[in-house]
Amino acid sequence: MNDLERRREAAKVIALSAGAIARDHFERLDSLEVESKGRQDYVTVADREVEAHIRAALEREFPGEAFLGEESGGEIREPVWVVDPIDGTTNFVRGLPMFAVSIAWVHEGRAQVGVMYEPATDTMMSATSTGAALLGDDRPLAVRRCSSLEEAIVAFGYSERSGREPFLDRFPRVLRTHAEFRRFGAATYGLASVARAQTDAFFQLHLSPWDVLAGLLIVERAGGVTKNFLANDGMRKGNVCFCAAPGIVDALAPLLEVDLESS
């Protein structure tokens, strides 16, 4: 087993144990402490407990490596583990099962390992930069073969932090092509839906690295086209998130004003 595979397997074990903590809280929502970080933006004791668990486990397994988490912050130096303990917290606190643990390892300017685990359905997805994207331990993931927006389903993410008008400018352009659309309320789910051929693209105007680095790597290794999220200091500033099946990239990217050449 090479180093990347060793890291993938370690991250999967950690994601499973972290997911068990999240699932336990999910089953006891009536007693969950919830705080607001902003409009439709929440953090819970579950987020903090899961992140602390992941951080401690990674420090034991890979001592000295940097950590960057949504809730507790950290360092931006490589190599670095980038973690979202519960992506989709708004879904989580309302009892919707669309939430996930996301763990990525970034080295030499790119995500090298990505793991996403959906506790409510016990679904694990993972990839390395040199290996296949996998569902579970051994089922290869592959994006859908789609060559026309008329046959496509495009998953959108939305946050008021990015402003309504830029989103409202782009969204109707896609609808006019007769493409279908979905919104899951969690970037991990949008990305996972592309990797497992349930949708054909995912787009959000601005996300943070912990939201997407694992998922974008998984989509890439499943055969999708992705915009380089880390370009233009994306680790610090966040960035546009875009991925799609190869057959619709040329038609979809201009409608969404995504410049893949600047990646």
C-alpha cells in the first residue's frame, strides 16, 4: 500500500468514527444545542465534537501535519488536512439526512486524498490523486455519460453570502436549455451526486475549501471535469465550485460564467 492509499484508508476509518458521533446526535435532535453564525448558517455542539474527534485522530495518525477545520480553524501550510465535520448543518438540525463528513489531504498544491462519508445512509466515497474514485471499499465511481443540457440535471448550491443577483443571473440561463435542476443544501451531496451519476454537474458561486476539496477530487477521479478550486488563493479566500460530466462542459461553463482556462 502506497502512502496515498494509506492516508485514504486512515481517513476512511476516522470518517466512520466521526460519522457515528454525528449520527448519535442526529438521532437526539431534541436535545441538540444550536447556535446561529448568520442567516441560515448554523453550528451545533455536534459540529464541534465531530471536528475535535477528527482533529485528535489525525494528529495521532499523522503527527506534525497541519489541520484546517471549519469550526476550529487551523493552519494553512502543507501538508494540511482540510475538514468539514458536518457539511449540511442546516439540513442536520432540521432532521434532513443530507449531511456528510468531509476530509481532504492537500499537498504540493492540490488535494491528494479525499473522503466523504454520509452517516445517515452509511455511504462512503473516497479517492486519491493517483487512484480510482470508490464507493465503499471497491466499487468504482464514474460520472454519467451526458452530452446535452436538454438531458442533464444540474445541481446548484446557493448562499446569500454570495449575493442573490449573481445567482439569479445564471440560474435562468440553465433552465432555458431545458436542463433539470436539484438543490441538496450541502455541497458534499451536490458533488457526490455527480460522482455517482445521479446528476451531471454541480455549481456554487462561492464555497470554502473544507466544503469541496474532498468532493472535487472524487468527481475528478470519477471522470468529471473540475475547476481548480485552489487557484487564486482559494484555500484562504474560497472560490467558485464547478464540476461536470465532460460532454456538457463546453455548453454549461459559459452559461455559468466559469472560466476553466484560469484554473
